[in-house]
Amino acid sequence: MIRKKECVVMLLAGGQGSRLYALTSKTAKPAVTFGGKYRIIDFPLSNCVHSGLDTVGVLTQYQPLVLNEYIGTGLPWDLDRNYGGVKILPPYQGKSGADWYSGTANAIYQNLQFIERYDADYVLILSGDHIYRMDYAKMLRYHKETNADCTIAVIDVPLSEASRFGIMSTHEDGTIYKFSEKPKNPDSTKASMGIYIFNRRKLADYLIADAKDPSSSNDFGKNIIPAMLAAGEKMMAYSFEGYWKDVGTIDSLWEANMDILGEHPNLPLNADNWRILARHDNAPPQYVGPRAVVENCSITEGCEILGTVRNCVLGKNVRIMEGAVVEDSVLMGDTIVYENATVRYSMIDHDVKIGKGATVGKARGEAKGIAVLGEGVCVGENATVADGAIISE
């Protein structure tokens, strides 16, 4: 018999990540490399363990192999527990047949049995594609103190950007009275972070009703939240102040990587009291050659730098050969930039080869967009990859 858990975490990690294009052609978005030595999913998993939440269901669907292997037993995050811990929850065959997750709400609905096994009072729902550090225990305490049915984490955004988000309109006490999905004329700047706490039984009622509605999109933002508001449930906004970045696009993922180099005050990855945990393989030390030039870079173990790198994030085992110049770029790992090649304003996935004398992208101020090379791409000698081009194998 499984003992009771106060709160169970459901981490949505099954999205296709289509806006990351070539970077997610072979892997799920939460498994995309970030900062040279992390995966995006390291952030919510680290937040969970630091917040004292040790029962996490990871809902996977699209290209799950790399993500499943990476999470493994959960040991790097102290989530390898006999009771609770981290569990991978793919779509499965039920008595009424097998169904892919058709939306965020449907994914949770199909796994209500997992939540009920622990007789949880509360359910924390997270997205697997955000970079941030957050104490969920504080949010849970707020949820209980306000006697809410649902609490939604919000972050204040500039009014000019509010139309990109789901916007919460609230009274002074934090009670939500209106929710607008990407409004053209927003009347609030409180943007939903896609982080929800529900009373478990209330959540189950709404998910079951939603599953019976053939016209529903089975989505929290489009269906569950509006339905609860319309029914008069007590909905509270929990204000978060700190670094938070939705890295669902090429531009935002590049910007978040560059924030590491700028030493963003709210993004210290190695803070002693809230370290971002990750699965690390052994690699030899970095080597910087005698004629190499390195300026404002994050360089991971196993790298060999013989050329010039400026304003770059380099993952494990990246090799920059003599005469090569790499600027304003993110190289995720196991990539070679051969002699006299030039890489500027680019995102380079794993196992990429850039041939001698090749040119990838343009200088940041001149480029139309970020050049992207997917996993396993080979750029021939003296070849040119245009600025803003997106190439997969």
C-alpha cells in the first residue's frame, strides 16, 4: 500500500517543440541542451527537489528516447526513490484503447490514476520548457493560506509584450476574475507561467468533464482555466519575481544562453542553496591553445580551443581548430569547426562538422536571423550557410 503524499508533481514534457525546428527533429524539447552542460528539463526537476517535492510524473510523447535515457532513475536530482521519485508516463493502452495525449489537460486526465495512487491533496503542474529557479513550496503555502481551488503562477511582463501570453486580470488580493489568451488589447501585465497548483479532487472533476466534451481542445489555458472561472471557483494568482524564460523558440533559447554570459543577476546556475542539478558524463579538462583567443565564453569540459571564440556557449567536446572564428553562437556539444571556418550568430546542435573555410551565418548586427544546424549536419569545405537558415540532417 502506497503512503499518502501531500503534493504530486506532473511535468508536461511531451510537446513536439516545432518552433525549435531542427533542434527538436530528433529529440523532445525538454531534452534540448542548455548552457553547454544542462538540459532544459534540469530546471523544473531541480526546482522540485529543492522545494521538497519528491514525487514527479514526467509526461512524455514526442521523440522521448533521449529524454527517457537522460532522466533514467532520477539519481542526479535525488529522485531515485522506491516510494515516489520520478516516473516516466508515456501514453499507454487502456481498456478503451490507446490514445496519444491530445492536449495538456488530456495528458493529465490520462494519468489521474498515477495521482490517485498517492492520495495527494494537491497537484502541481509544470511545463518542461522554461528556464528559471523557483521555490514551489512557497507557492503551495500561498495556495493553502488563500484556500484556493487553483493557483496560477504569474510574472509581470511589459505591456508591449503582454499579447504574447495568457494574461490574468486580478483584484488587489490576487483573486483572478478574468483570463485572456494572448489578448490584442491586454488590461493586465500578469502573464501566466504555465505553473498551476490544483486541489486534486477539484482538478479531477474538471478533467473528467472536459474529457466528455467532444468540442474541447483538452487544454488548460483554453478549457480548464476558463471553465473553473466561469463556475466561480476560487482562482488565485501567485506573483513570481525572478528570472524566467520560455525557451520555446530559437530566439528565446539563444537569448537565455547569452544571459549566462551576461551573468544575469537572477540566473546563477551554481548558487549553493539552489544548484541546478544535471546528469554529467566524465570528460577531460578543457584545453585552450597558445594562440587561441577566448573572450566572454562559457566553455564546458572536453573542449579544445585553438582558434578564436567570442561571446559563445560551448557544450562538451567542442573543437575549434586553428584559424576558425566563432562568435555570438551556441554550440551544444561534440562538434568540430575546422580550420579557417567562420561561425557567427548561430545555434549548432550535437555532432555537427563545419568544414575548412566554411561560413555559417553573419555577424549579429548584419544577420536576418539566427542560423541553425541540426544534429549530425555536415557543412562542406568552403560552403556557405546563410544567416537565418535552418538546416537538419
